[in-house]
Amino acid sequence: MIAELLALTLQASCQIELVVLGVGQDGGAPQLGRNDDPAWDDPSLGMRTVSLGVVHHETGERFLFEATPDMREQLHDLDAVAGTTGPRAPDGIFLTHAHIGHYTGLMFLGHESMGAQGVRVHALERMAEFLRTNGPWSQLVEYGNIDLVTIPEEDAFGIAPNLMVQAFTVPHRQEFSEVAGYRIMGPQRSVLFIPDIDSWEEYDPEGGQIEQMIASVDRAYFDATFFDDGEIPGRDMSGFLHPFIRHSMARFAHLPDAERAKIRFIHFNHTNPVRFPESPERAIVEAAGYGVAVRGERFCLSGPSLRYPE
């Protein structure tokens, strides 16, 4: 009871908070065609596709980072945190890139579903142009369901009182758009969000830049699609364009304990054993001082330094 009362007190003192709405790779889990996935029998082991939400309790605004195929459930979860009632579209959506798990939830804003009007969808230049010029997404623009906002790279801008966002590009497969990472900045704390990246070395060939970025924030959600080579039987994974968790742990092993603790891995493929709470691989990650993102975790960007029950 004391813990519950403390949690309620902490939540009441937080004006702007971030919520993890999904931790899975684009296909989520259980994934299509994988009838042996234990999540079919135990839904608690399932994963919604990677997404973060931000609630500004003072203004009532809610923002989504990614528009995933699970956006219906994710907006519902975010509204539960915000106390939103009645049908209401998100106040803004920020997209990273044009891979299926990161933008296709926009379909629910169209006239076949919500029939929203003027939802501000923020994206870098190529991503915005992709949506504007390719169906069925162009219909959302033509019907006014969404209001595309082309955001500047590297320039931080305000989206609500005491809440700012900065987009930057990272290397990843760019068939249809560039790929963005985001810095989400509240008045007291800030967060990095890089759900997809080819490698730390390609992004930071000289070394030190990504460590400086970690030092500049209070939490960092990083691509952890795969745990290690050999995870997919019969496949040479050396060319897979994601940093394995083992590699990321080695890359950041030199950081002080407090810096490593900022890193929370996210965007797990359905084959990644870290997705399972009792797996030896998750124990390895946590013993090394890193975190594993879980759906529903909350992090305060304003007010006291809080760690909600996770």
C-alpha cells in the first residue's frame, strides 16, 4: 500500500512524462507465421511494435513517436496515462522512417477508421515527401486527415510548453526515406530514441560522438533487434544491419556505471531471447549494467527525478 501511494504521489508531481508503448521489431510478437511462438499461448510474452509516447499533463497533449500497426492499442494506453476520454486523435506524431513498423499505423487516421482531421505528422524531408506522393498515404494528405510537417534536421524546436524535440539522421536502410533518431527534451530531463541503426561505427567512425550524446541525456533507448550472431538458425547474420546487443554492450563497456545505466535496449526481433524476462540473455544484459525496455514503463521529463514501478 505504501508503494502504491508513493507511486501515485510521484505521478501527480510529474508534468511531462514519457511512456514506452511498444518494444518489438516491426513485426511484433508473436510474428506472422511463427506458430511456435510461446506468446500465442501466453499473451504476456507478446510484444507490440516499438513506440514511445509523451504526455503533457498540464496541457493534456499526447504525442506519439512512431505510428505502428499497433497504434490503436498504443494510443489507448497513452490516453489511459493522460486521463483522456472520448475519441481524440494524438496531438502530434513523429516518424523515424518508412519501414512498415514505424509509419503504417497512419492508416487508422483515414476515413476508413478514425476519420481524423489535421493530425500533425512530423517527419524529415524525404519521409514527408514519400507520404505526400505515394498512395495510400497521399490520400491522408489530400483528405486533410494529416497535416504533414517537414522538420529540420538537428534543429531543436518546441512542440508544447517546456517540451522540445530534435531530429537527426542515422545510417540505416533508406529505400524510401532517410532514417531519423530523436532527442526528446523536457525541462529537467531528456531522452534519446534510436530504434533502428546499421552500426555505431558507421554513425560514429571517429568514436566518442555517441558517448557524448548519451552523456547529454538521462535515458537512451537504443536499437537491440538481435542479441547475437547465430540467433537465427542457418543464417549468417554478420551482414544484418543492426548492432547486436553483445556488440553494443562491448562498445559502451568503458562507460561509468551511471552512463551505462541510461541505456535501455528496445526494438527486439521475435527471435531475440532478451524479450523473455527469465532468459539467461536478459540476465547478462542487466548484470552488465544496462536496461531492457518494457511496455508500460514511464519516465518523468519534468519535476522530481522519478523511477516509476516497471
